[in-house]
Amino acid sequence: MVLPGAAAWWFLIVAVPVGLWVAYTDLSRMKITNAAVLALFAGYVVLGFFALPREAYLWGYVHMIVVLVIGVALNAVGAVGAGDAKFAAAAAPLIATGDIAPLLYLFSLCLLGGWAIHRIARMTPLRRLAPEWASWTSGRRFPMGLPLAMTLLAYLGLAIYRGY
């Protein structure tokens, strides 16, 4: 992993509560709130300044803009939700460019795992634990906030593991 383990520790301070918040709100309401996206971005603005070398910190903003443009385009054609696009853009600065290949692999695993867990849970008595969740009755729509948050947290965890 290219992201320094020490930087990943700092980013986890914000990523864990925001990731849990995003997963919960997307499962329960099929919405990723702007407040969650702004909290993650604010965490990068503050913590990234201290945790990353100056050049890497500034490149993080470029990553965010590129991912946001791609996300808006995907949202325009109906491929992803607006909240998913904004959350991915806010998470982009926390990811080192050199880690794109392992990140995509990790996202694939989180997407498949999250989808399977969600589909199994909604067809079993586990659904009764949260019967009001909108994601249970959303038809073919899937709460992408769950695998996106899982990916971010797993990535930072792997960066810590590999960095020490």
C-alpha cells in the first residue's frame, strides 16, 4: 500500500463514524446525507494537512474533483445515485493514487459481499430487526453506501496493516 500507515490512522478518526453513518442512512433511508459527505471532506481538509506530505495533500483535491466529475456523469445516466457519487468524491482524497488497483479489488469484494449480505438479510428473519428500512423494499435498487463505506474502512485498515 502506498498510503502511509500513520496517515491511515488519522483518517480512520473521521472515516469510521462517517462510514457507519453512511451505511446506516443508506440502508434505512436509501440516502447518503450531504452532512456525512461534508464531514468526511472536512476530516480530509484538517487531518490530511498534518498527515500527508504537502504534494500528496494537494493532489488529494484533484482526485476529489476527478471522481466527482465521473460520479456526476454516472449519476446523469442513472448508473449511480447522487449521494454515492458525492461520497466517493469525498473519500477519493483519502486514497493514494498508487493504491487504485488494490482498491478496485477491495471494492469488488465489498460490493459482492455487501450485496449478498443485504439480499440474504432481507429474505430472512433478520429483516425484523429493522422492519422500517427503505432498502428492504427498494426493489432492484441497492444501498451502495454500504459497500462504499466498507471499502473505505477496509482500505484504511489494510494501509495500517501494511504500513507497520
